[in-house]
Amino acid sequence: MVLCNELKGMKLSRAEKFLQNMLDKKENIEGKFYTKASGTILALIKSAEANAKQKNNDVEKLIVKNIKSDLGYKFIRPRSRFKFRGKRGKMSNITVVLGE
């Protein structure tokens, strides 16, 4: 994923600011804003930051060591009648590793 490649190696505070600017449409990657993905990854990074605080790690020194997005499973959301066939959906698994 393009957004994961941009975030890899960034400091945690810079990564949060970058994702918030993507949501506010102030920064882009090759002309695209990726608002839905950046909102999801921002929530995940804030959760990882809270976990690091709970484990008594220094939040100022944290960097995004590894972030990746893998393809999950595909599914069909069922509908009641034949002519309204189910909508297809995709899941993805996002992994974030923080380090000092």
C-alpha cells in the first residue's frame, strides 16, 4: 500500500500529523488523499501509542518501524431476494510495529 510505504520509518508524532493533514486534504501522495485509509490507520496508530504509554515506553522516541497491509478475505453481504444479489466486500489486515 502506498500509504504504508510513506509512513515507514517516520517518527510517531510526524506520522500522526501527516495522516491528519491527509484527512484535512492539506497533504497528498501523487495527487491522491486516501482519506478512508488514512483515517483507519490514524486510529490504529493512536491505539498503538496508547499501548506504548501503558508499557512505560517513551512516546517522544517512538518511530514506526514496520507497517504493512495484507489482503484479508473476501465476502458477500447477503440480500433477501435473487434480483438483489449480495454486495461483495473485502477485508484487509493492517499491522503496525513501533520501536525506539
